[in-house]
Amino acid sequence: MSRRKIAIFVVSDIYQFTPPKTTGPIVQAKTVMVRSGVPYPVYSTGRLELALSQGYTVYVVNEFDGIKEHDQWWIALLGSEKNLVFTPGIPLKSLDSAWPKLARRLRLSKKINWKPFFSSEIQRAIFRLSGAKGGPDFIV
């Protein structure tokens, strides 16, 4: 039985505010994010595109913000909002926060020691038990 190829990203793995360093053609911004009335161009890191091209099922976790207009381009690349795990406004130590929610989606929650509840330990357990790669593992 082969294991699914899973990648787990946080939003900062997907985009950046500076143009990527490239020797190829000029890269155009994907969209613009407006903060306090100031527009910032949003560029892809290329990591999401690489993971998808290599056949990974990608989950995107975000504990702080909901989906914004500038997120639409990469959500379209995912092809399914069911792989988004966004839990804005939910306390980080809640079992309804993003990382425990992802553990349930991946059917790993029974294999994780939930006490004491430290988000970083839960994140490490999810990566270890699922065999998932993280966004930074995709070098562009």
C-alpha cells in the first residue's frame, strides 16, 4: 500500500511581497494586497505550484486570518477549498483550532497525545505521522 503524497503549507509558504530572484523573464505580481490603504504586490514563491506539479495533495493551514480577496489566485490552483484549514478567531489552544482540525481531516487525531496541548508539538506529530512535507521543503 503506497502512502499518499501530502504537503502542508502555511500561507507564508505560498506568497511573498518581493519579486522572486530569477534569471528568466520578469515575473508579474499575482494580485495586490491592500493594508491600511497601501497596495502591496503579491508574488508567488513557486512552492505551491511545484508541490502540485509533483502530485502532492496540499493542505493550507492558517490560524489567524480568513480567506481574503488576494488569496483567490492560489485557492484556484489548489482546486478545492476542502484542503483549506482556516480558523480565524478560534483560540490557538482550542481543539477547534487549525492544527487539531487538520489532524482530524488526516485521520491522525487518535494517534496524537493532546495533553499537554502545545501547538508546535502537535504540528510536529502531524508531519511525522502523515509523512507530509512542509512548504519550505519545496526548493524553487
